[in-house]
Amino acid sequence: MSELDGPGEPDLPAGERARRARAARRAARRARGEDGATPAERRRAARSPEPLFGRAPEVDEVRRLRRLQAGERLRRQARRAMIGDGLAIGIDIGGTKVAAGVVDAQGRVVARTRRETPTRSPQAVEDLIAELVAELSARHEVVSVGIGAAGFVDATRSTVVFSPHLAWRDEPLREAVELRVRERLGRRVGRRTLVENDANAAAWAEYRFGAGRGEPRLVCITLGTGIGGAVVTDGRLQRGRHGIAGEFGHMVVVPGGHRCECGNRGCWEQYASGNSMGRDGRELARGRSLFAHALLAGAGGDPEAVRGQVVTDAARTGDPAAVEIVQDTGRWLGTGIANLAAALDPGTFVIGGGVSDVGDLLLGPARDEFRRTLTGRGYRPEASIVRARLGPDAGLVGAADLSRGWG
């Protein structure tokens, strides 16, 4: 008799003895807390909504996420129904300017105003935002307020976690603005105030009303003082687990390169932004090179006053030095876009922001470098690279539309 058979049991066929031996080994593993399932049972468990052997934590997590997603869809629908499609105020806070406007449900700006960004003080910027909201709401009945901020915005869309260009660290922007508006007007403006990353807001505007309309896989890159970015997939902004996805400008492309305001070295925006063009222009102008004549003229003769806008203005007139700087910037832009295409595989890249106003002087070299460095070039479809249509209004239009409950 086999030692696995009970006392007094007759000899069993070899196949039955083997089956019982396997069963005994599984029982021993289960007793030790191990999975005693056969391969076939594991395959059935993987297909089954209910695990055969205990509770699979990953199944619980998937179900939890699905419930959260379903709940979020219902909440968005409820917000849109509650807020409606009336006029909304959109505010776009940049490193150098704060733009505000009243936007209708079709993305049209029916009133606008603009101020210089006052200081790096959060309180001064919040006071200015409240002033703009009060000014616009005095002339228009609005249903909501959306604020596009340059920096990391938390998942609740109320707090600026970090802004490399403004002195904001865990700044409760929504609460601060609502408080200052009530102090000014004695009442709340609209049914909802929302804070959104400024590049997300611009991307949403281009997706809804601009160059990305109808594109289910869209990446938007905003070129200004730095580089912002955003991804829209099937009508949803992809904000990431913590709400701060899309910070493409802080991908390190040159380890040990130029110092970035975020604290790292070699970030993409140090090579493909308005700041990078200004830095290159100042470097040329300090040497008082004959090639820097137009740059110095645009900066009033002061090399330290050369900024990205001076470079792009000179490039439009055909100045060789400025054109070279813009084209170099375009090549860096194309390299970064190729990296993003390898990771995200979108159908369209929309390039916006003030620096993009120089047009094909920048985008021509960017497209060439993109095709040259794209992974799998020649054997894969290429995303199109197009210029944004909404111009400087994109940020405030997107912020206003998102405040109604979209995105």
C-alpha cells in the first residue's frame, strides 16, 4: 500500500495514487498559507470575477477603481447639469501676465482684460485675480470661475502644489480667491470655482474648440516662459494619479545641462522655450557681435534686456542671428516631441503658447527633427504637428469651459 492510503485500504492504481499525492501536496501548501491551485484552476480563477482560492487583492482594487470612475462620471454629469452652459470667467496666470475673460459655451470670449503678473508673492497674485473676477462679474452674470495656474495642481483642483515660476508651495488658491472675492463683493461669484494647470486648460480649449477638435488622442505642448504639456484621451484630460501629469518641460534631456528653476539640470524647457531663446540671445549680445545688432536694437542696447520676445521679433524680420536661435530651439522641440511620441503615440501634437507665434520658423525645424529622431521612423504612422488655433486665449477659454464641469 502507498503511505498516502488509509490503513487497511487495498492497493490503488498508479494514476489514483498520483492524484492523491498531488492532492496531499496541495493541502499541505494551503495549510502553510500558499496557493494550492492547479494551473488549470489558476487559469479559471484569472477569468472568473470571484477568485477560487481566497480573495485576490488586485480584483478588489480594479472593482474599487471602476466604482470611483463610474461615480466621477456621474458627478461630472451632475455638475454640468447644475452649473449649466451659461457664461463663465476664465483666468490664465502666466509667469509674466494674468489674462481674464468671459467665455460662452461655444468657446467665444465676449469680454476680456489683462494685467502684468504683479510679483512672485502669492497674496499679490490672488488679490489681482479677485480684482479681475469682480470687474468681469460686475458686467456679466456668470455661472462659474476657472483659474489656469502655471504649476502643479492637486487632484482636487483647488491647490497649487508647486510652481517653478511663481512662489507657490501648497497654496490653497481656490479658497484664497473665493475669500477675497467675497470680501470685495460681499457674495460668491458663480456656483463653482476651479483651479487647473494652465497647460491642461489650453489643451482642453484646443480639443474642444481649436486645432485638436475631433482628435481622440491629443498631446498639447505650450511654449512660453517654460514648456507646459497636457494629454487628452477620448474626451478626458489625463491628470495622473496625483493630478500633476503633463509636466513635459521638466523631462531631463541633457543630464548636467543648464540649471532649471525647478531645481534640476538639463530640463527640456531649458532648450526649447522663450527663456532658452532669451538666454541664447543674451549670450550673443554680451559679446557685442556684429551679428547681435538687431537683438541689441530690440533690447534698447542693453544685452541683459534680451528676452525671448526680442529674439522672435527679430527673427520675423529675417535677422540671421535670431533665425538661427529660433531654428535651434525648433530642433530641440522636435527631439522632445519624438520622445513623447515614443511614449504616448498620439494622433496629433498641437503646439501653442506665445513662442509658437513665430510659426514655421520654429515648427519647420521641429517637424524635420521629429522625423529624423522618431523611434521606428519609416515603419510607423507619424503624428501630425500643428500650430494651435486659439492663440493667447486658449488658457482662459479652457479654464472657463472646465469650470462648467467638463474634462
